[in-house]
Amino acid sequence: MFFKCLMILSAVFQSFVVNEDSTVSFCFCGAAKRVSVQSDMLFSGEDSTRYNDLRTRRFKMHKQSDGCYHFTTKPVQPETYTYCFRVNGKRKPDTYNNDTAWQMMHKWNIVSVGGTQQADLYLQPQLKGQMVQTRWYDREEELYRRVNIYLPAGYEQSAVSHQFSDYPVLYLLHGINGYEGSWAERGRVVQIIENLIARDSIAPMIVVMPDCNAGVHEDRPTHHTLWNNVWHYPRLCRDHSLEHALEDLMQYIDSTYRVSDQRYIAGFSSGARIAANIVNRYPDKFQALGLFSPVVYKEQIPSANTEMLIAVYMGRNDMFINNGRRFHKRLTKKGINHFYMENEGGHTWRNWRTYLTDFLKRL
């Protein structure tokens, strides 16, 4: 159903509302000749995020008696979606929604629709822990790289009370079109972890999310690093810059935060390949490896005598499904103990959030 924009005195203006019937109502107020909303929420009548997060569609918004433009979707599947407004043909982010994510050259707004056990993990609670944005010096590249670090609730309080405890560390890597903020934005890692902690499904942990881009320039805006990652992808595959840099990053994390000797690493797409390379380079540093929709080859096969938890996840509609299946067969042939799972869907955040949830529980 359509809703009216409330802009009276202290009333809070809502640019979108998730309705009880799983429809989403959008509202835009402002001078304009034509307005539309662009989203991956629906694409030609099907669930676009099942296969490809980059597919979007524009929906025309209609001016109502309140002077604002409105549009309500059909019922959508529980999921986290992105959207923006188009005003007079020009892209305009929703300034009333601070939940945003970078996707290549553009910043998108985020709306989450609950209704399933998995999708409800993406919603609140509010951030109870602390997200730290910092930099570490990568001696291999002779430059500073950005890294986001999540500290669980109670970390700072234990320092104040002198009741210190050490936390396990999860290194979480993004894919080719991501950056250090991708897992927090699209991956909803904080919501997932804090909900799982609240349900006693996992123990509190520190999460380290580095910038995996090959061409990194700290003075450039975020969307430039995303293009650099794509542009320099052959170099990223060839020189293993992040694999070399991880030793410096681990030293930085170990010397700065209260961490235990339990280290885990996971990544999706090309980030999974980097994670496998890192485990092969530092075989005694990690107790678990998670490969989500991995772009992996023979050289990423770990040692046959490894005792770590290895989990490989693939979507049956993933463009790299045959690659993942071959990797699974090679692991099996070499007698390397591992967990392998296939599910519906493709190379999408919907799957990567599901894989992360399962991987965390296995830890």
C-alpha cells in the first residue's frame, strides 16, 4: 500500500517503509519533473539477488496529493537489497537513509526485508561492539593499506576492569569489486556476528577486513580503489601482493589488540583464492579456512597433512560452479579432509552471507 510522507513538526520523515506484507514503499519529496527508484529488488518479475546483485531495474514513482513521489513494490523475498533514486534522469542517493554500500563507482542505499531465520540475522541489533577503521604499513608495496577491524562488545570494558581476555581472530577478505568496507556493508558481518553471539551460537571474536585491492592509493576515494582492483586484476593474481602483506598485517593485529592464537581466514570469489594462498604461505598460522564461491585452481590446494577446518561453498547457479567442483574433487583425491556444500543461487551476497553464517558456527 502507498503511504503518506509525514513532515509535520517533530515527525520523522521516512523515505522507505518495509510493510508487513513484505512490500517496500518508497517516498521522495522535492522539486522534480520525474522520479524513479532503481533497485535490485525486482528484475523482470524474478528475484534478481538470487543470481546477480548487479542487476537492477527502475520503477517509476508517482506524485500524490501530498506533493511527494511514491512507489510500492510487489512482495519481495526476505533479503538485503540496494536502491537509489533517479531524479530528472540523474542518480540521487537517499540522504535520509544512512545505511549505504559502495558498489564499483557508486554508493547505494540499503534496505533489509526480514521474514526468515537467515534474513533476520541481517537486521538489528544495533552495533554493540566497535568498528575500528585504521591503516597498517605494507612493506611489500611500501604504502599504507586500509583495514576495518570489528571489536566485540565487552572488549573495551574488559580493559577498563583489567579482566583481560584474548579473542580469536577472523580475517575476512572481499572479492574483485569490493574494498575493506564490503563485508560490513553488503556482508552485514556485524549484524550476523552479534546476532549469533546473542543466540549463543558462536563465541565473541575480532574480525579483520583488509583492503585486498592491488592498486591502492590512500589519497583516492573509495570508488577509485574498486576500479583499481578490477583494472589490476592480472597483477593481483600474479604478484601475490596481499599474500605477502598479510604477515605485516598479522604482526600489526597481534601487537595492537588482545588476540589469542586462534586465527581463521575466509573470503569470497577472488578473495577466497587469496585466502587459500595465504594459508599455503603460512600453514601454521590458521586453524580454519573458508572458501565462498572460490575462484581457485591447482596451486591453491593445501598440504595433504593439514589439520585445519576447510569449508568450501558453491551456488549451483554460480558462474564458477565447475571450478569449485573441480577443486572439491582435487581435495577429495588428495585425501584432504574438508566440508563441501552446494546450495541454490549464484555469485551473490545472499549466498556469501549464508556461507559466512555456516562457517562461523563450524568454528
